[in-house]
Amino acid sequence: MSKNLNRTILLLTSPFLFISKVYAEDPPEINAETIDKLVNTITSRLLPIAGLLSFIFIVYGAYMWIMSAGDPDKIKKASGTLQWSIIGLIFVIIVSLILRAVLDAVA
């Protein structure tokens, strides 16, 4: 066998050589409280971070536009950054509104 084939076989079989015991518990029960906790975590932690990142990219795109000094390539790049960051911010806002509407309808 060739050297590369031996390495490939070793690489593919190595995860199975180091099998250890797994002590699993019963899966958590999924109920309304668990789903409510998950959604609250998403809305209270992840959506503000996503909104903040979108806002930071809007500021960065505006900075790029200001520093472009009329160069069409730099203006195009800054315009793309602004466009996608605004789309991202709108997406985050729409997702949060839909999530809250669904939660209010279910609860």
C-alpha cells in the first residue's frame, strides 16, 4: 500500500480507536416552560448582539464611504457594506417582532 493510503486509512479509523464509555442521562423533557426559556434566551441575549453588530457594520460602512475620497471601487465596497448591514439590521428587527408576536399568540 502507498504511504498516503495508509495515512488516509489511519485518519478515517482513528476516531473509532479511542472509544470510551458514555454515561447518558434521560433527555430533558420538552414542554412549554423549556421552549419559553429558550426563546427568552434568544430574544434577550442573541438578538441584541446581532443588532449591535449590524449597527457597528453600518458605522464601519459609513466610515469607509467617508474615507473613500471619491474612488469608485472604495465607494462600491462601502455601499455594499452599508447595504448588507442595513439588511441585517432589518432582518434582526423583523425576527424579533415575529418571535414576540408568536409568543404572545401562543401564551
